[in-house]
Amino acid sequence: MAASSKTPLYEASTQFKNWRYSPPSLAKVRASLNAAAVAVIRNTFEADEPGSSSAVSFLLPDEELLLVRLYASKIPQLCGFFRFPDEVEATAITYLKRFYLKNTVMDWHPKNVMLTALFLATKTTNNPISLEAYTNNIPKTSPSDVLDLEFLVAQSLGFEFAVWHAHRALWGIWLDLQAVPNAPPNGAASQSEIYDTALRHVRASRLSDAELIYTPSQIALASLSMASPELATEWAASKLPPASPSLSTLQDTMAVIRGLIEVAARPLDVEAVRGVDLRLKLCKNPEKVVGSKAYLAKKAEDERKTEEKRNRKAVEVQKAMTAGDPFGDDLGRLVDYDDDDDD
């Protein structure tokens, strides 16, 4: 019988197809978003007060990322308070990071995006909580802070809510190890300690770019190698021939991922983050600041476009009614086709 040519499940996922990058392409995406945002905001400032943008210190891509990582680090704290499972935490952090591959912090501050991403994750992972119970337990947060952004977040994700996580891959590797001859140490305590340590590294990896570059199983194996290099080697050897070039490549990849995890596990420079947040208040897109002159002008323009669209639709409907075709051209052709099919 011929070997199956079916695509592995992960490679058929939207995560594999749409949310994986090389380090250079990831940097390019962030730089492009940042440059586009700066250009739009600069023009808005200039339209309101010529020359005013020259005094504004706009955020750099790395500074935006620093702010996103700060709020990503808040998600585990909230999940601990609400007793949400690991799946919710991991999914919410992924949503937050993906959102900022389509948007910038100068348009949308990470605080409310983070809260919305977490609330959305409770629903997509089947761990729902009522909006009132959620917002009532978060200081200075109203239901509108979450609901106003929910569609934007979902849209920015491309409505692709399923996420393949490294903590699930780690569990799969751990189960595999039970059948490996040089299996985990016999002592239950030491087994538990190794697994728990590896899981801590997986959780730290969520604050890095690892999942945007590498597969969940690569991240899981790198995490295991930080807890027990011997077991990680045993597992890899059970999957690849000893002289396989792939084994050497895998080892190199593990080293890079370990470096990302180690950096992500370090505490953030609070003073640096505070400085970025203070500057954000001065360079935030005024069109997103409720009540500002630019916001009101943008809102009026959007309402004008909506009214024009509504009027055009009304004219089209009126023309169709006058021509005796209340369904319009497209549906009219469909009805004619169906009628012919019945003859």
C-alpha cells in the first residue's frame, strides 16, 4: 500500500498558513505598520496645526513591541484571578500578538485590546464568562471598553480563532517519552518536576516571538531541553536517525528558541515601558481619541460616506421597483434561471 500523502493537521491550519514568519519578515511587518501609522498621524497633526508634528517623538517598532509585551504579561495575572485554564491564557496572548501584526499601539492602546482579546479567548476556547462578571472585577473597566473593540479584534485575526499551542505539544512529547527505552526517571517526583519546569518555559515563550516563527512542537521540545537536555535528546533520537542532517538542524533551532525564552523570562524594564507609555499619550492617533477635533471630523466623514452609500442603495432599489424587478439584477437572473430549470 502506498504511503499516505495527506497533509499533517498542523500544516493544514490557518496558523501555519497565515501566522508564521521569518525573523526578517516579522521585523518588516512591524516596521511597515509603524511607518504607515506615523505618516497618517503626522498628516493629521499637520492638518490641525501646521508644524506641530515636528515636536512629536513617535514610537519606534521596538518600543511598540515593548508595550505590547507588557500587556501580554498582564494576561496570566488576570487568568489567575478568574481561574481561567491554560488554554485561555495562551490563546489570549496569541490574539494580542496577532492583533499588533495588523495594527499599531499608536492607533489602539494595548490595555483595552488585551482585555478584549482575553474576553474573546474565553468564548473561543469554550470557557465563557458573562461580560458583567468579567468587567465588574477589573478596575476602571466598563462593558463598552471590551465590546467596542471585539469586532475589530476578531476582524484583525481574520476570524481565525483556532490556535495550536506549545503546551499541548509538550504534553504530546511527554506521553511519547513514556514509550522511549530511556524514559523519564523512575521517581514520580522527578518526572513531575521536569514536566513542570518545561511547562514554565513554555509559558515564558508566550511573551516572545517564538510562536510566530517556530512550530508548537519545536517550542515544546526547546522548553523540555531547558528542563532536561537528556530527555529532549532521547525524544529527538526516537524520531530521527542518529546521522540525520535534520537532527543537527533541529539542535540549532532549539538553541535559538532557548535564547528567545531566556530573554522573554527576564523582567521588563518598568521605567523604559513607562517612558514609552508617556510618549504614546503625545503621539497617539488623534482620530482615535474620543472627543478630539480629528475624531469628530473622522466620525462626520464616516457618517457622510455611510449616508451616501445608503442613498445609492435606495436609488438602486427604486430603479429596480420602477422596472418591475423588486429583486434587482442579480436575484432577477437567478429567478429566471430557476424558472427555466422547471420547464
